[in-house]
Amino acid sequence: MTDTEHFDIALIGSGSANSFPGPDLAGRRIVQIDRGVGPDHVFGGTCLNLGCIPTKMFVHTADLAATPAESARFGLTEQLQGVDWPAIRDRVFGRIDPISQGGEEYRSDHEDNANLTLLRGTAAFIGPKTVQVRGHDGSERTISADTFVLGAGSRPVLPPIDGLADAAPHTSDTIMRIDSLPASLAILGSGVIAVEFAHVFASLGVEVTLIARSEKVLRGADADISSRLTDLLAQRVRLETRLSTTSVRRTDAGVELRGRRDGAEVVLEAEELLVAVGRRPNSDLLDVAAAGIDTADDGRVEVDEHQRVLGGGAVLEGVWAFGDLSSAHQLKHVANHEQRIVRHNVLHPEQMRRSDTMPIPSGVFTHPQVAWVGVDEAAARQSGREIRVAVQEYASIAYGWAMEDTTGFVKLVADAETTEILGAHFIGPDATTLVQLLIQAMSTGQTARDIATTQYWIHPAMPELVENALLQLID
């Protein structure tokens, strides 16, 4: 029987969890257990290696590649003369891989981490506050700790479609490191990951087919935003909506997908397949049930407003969770914030802070960009409050004229009486930047009246889009 090694703190994960150790914890023995992400179990979490950062580096390249197709209306003739995929890929990972490797070496060997033991492998609970760690080298160790901090993240989902697993499809874990661009790519899914990759590969000349079970893409967004993005994507890719995929098989030419729409069979073919239907928390790999930890129907670890883990509906003292493992939002900025809350609460249990006091924004780096914060119009109306809604088109502001943008807009939702901002929804250039104005206002309690009338708005800059929408709410 393996002896149990005891630590003060057991930290699981290396994404946002990697920010947990620090000088103020130097007096505590910490074990950091990291399975890694992707097929190679790389260190540093999803965002760094397989998510936010590399995808946005690809998106920026895609934005540049898409520019010639839009240049004619400015009186320019531009051409995309070539796409060097290995150079594009290697620029991205030539920067990211050394950061990942350096992070692992720092945790393993640096004198700053003298109190920290790094274990690479998969941890699974075998009882309360006790895990067994199966190392990548085949070793096994049993670890217990006074405090467990769970930041084990999530992984891509493969839906239960006949033949899908045998067809060896790509996910977001693998698609960015392929050796060469396929001539055609089918993307199964219509959410954030799907529409971002649709933009990347379509801009680089790949024939993209996006397959959505619903009528619209990005269903989590405001209905008007979702409708507009659906229309615009349909002009750039082959968009197959209301299609339920029933089977997938690998062929000599690539992949064949069969599905049903309105009772009729539809057959689609592509050289490669990307499955982007969502992610699931890694709670099953952790076997959290063995520790008495509660989970939601989707596998999320249940936590309270202080990020304390729940078991049997009650707080399990000394067990904390954050990020994709416990959050429905699966956003890096949420994971970072929740990790900071956990860290403070572990260090200062007499002055605990809540993690649920701020509105949570989302950004989608497709083309055009989409961003939102707060409730959408439908939810605001269902709440029973009297609301006002303002819609401002990019085409109505001077900088919108400069960009010749005829499709972008912002929609603001506010309380009719107080002008409290309830939600803000953008689609168009720099949406993920412009939304920050409203995130700040909502987070600090400023109303539409406050921010519209108590500051100058530079003319003719992009924020005039927001200013003009706010003025509609206070007329």
C-alpha cells in the first residue's frame, strides 16, 4: 500500500491555479498536481496553450488576411498572395511553447518554489482531502492536505454521434497545430469556439462549412446580435443550420457527415472535421464524488459565493474550486478573478470576500467581433422592470463612415426610470474593446445618465457609438 504524503495545501491545475503560490505562502508546504492540457499534457493551462492566447494570435493573422477582400470599397486593389501555414503556426507556438516550458521549469527547480513540490499526472480523489496521483511516468502517489484548491479546468466535448470518435476529428486542442491547411473544413458547433475558428480558416482560404443544430449561431448572445452574426457568417462560409448530425465516418477523401433537417437526410463532405460543441469540467477525472463533492448536472463542482466547495449542500471546510471546473462561464478572466478570491480567502479566512459581485462580460473574436455584458433585451423584459432600449449603428457615426461599416451596432438596455445600465451588446469592429466602457460603468454603479453627461467623448472616435446610444436612453 502506498504511503500517504501530507501537505498543507494541495493545488490542482496550472492555468489560473499557477498564480496561487507566492511569497506569502512560503511557510506552507504546497504540492501542485498538474495533468496538463491537450494530447501532450502541456503545462500552463488551456488559455496559454490551447485557448485564448493562441487563438487570438491566429485571429489577428486572419484579420490581416481578410483585409484584401474588403478593400475595394475604399478604392484600393489588394490581393492575398500567399498563406504560409507553417510560418503562421510556428510564429504562434514559437512564442507560447517556451513560456509553457519555462513555467514548468520555474515551478520544478527555482529557489522561489523551495516549499513547492510539482507532480505531473492525473489526480483522483479516493476520499475526503485525499487524492491518488497517477504520474505521466507511470508512478503512483497518495497525497493528503489540510487545504485543497481545485483549478483543474475543462476539456473539449465529443458528442455521442455514431462513428464520431472513430473518425478521429480535431478539437480546439489539436486543430491549431496541424501540419498543413486542409482544402475544406467542416466545423461541428455554432458557439464561441466554432465561430472564431470559422473566421480563422475561412480567412486563410479554407472552404469552411459550419454545422449548427439551431437556426442561429452564437445563441448565448442577444437575439439581434445572434441574427446579425448568422447573416454575416453565411456570406463567408457554408452555413448549415437546423441540422442534427447523426453519423460521421472517415473516408479516403476526408470525412463524411450525415444529418437530418426537417425529416430529410443531408450528407456533407470535407477534408477535415473540427468538433467545437463545448467543453466539460474535469470533475470526472478528479472523481470528486469520492470526496463527497457536489456537482451540477453539467459536471461543474458546486461552490458558494466565496468559492468554497459544497458537499451534501453544505460547505466542505478547506476545499475550494474556481475557473472552468466550477464556473458556468468558462472564461479566463472569470478564472483569474475567482483564483484571486480563493487566494485571499485561504490567507484571510476572517475577512472572506465574495466572487459574485461584478457583471461578467464575454468577447468573441470572430468577424465581426461580438461582445456583451449584463442581461439581454429578452431577459430584461422578462424581469418585469420597465426598460428602455437604445440601438446605435456604426454607420451613424463619423468613424463608422471612415470604416464603411454598414452592419455593426450596439444595443444598450437600461432601467427606464433610473437609467441603470442592465446590459450592453456589441457586434462590429473593436466590440471587445468598446464594451469595456459599459463593464466599468456597470461595475462601479454609474448610470447611463452619469457617463453620458459628465465627460467629453472624443470626436470622431469610436466611443461616440456608445455616447450616442447612451444619449438615447436619457432623452
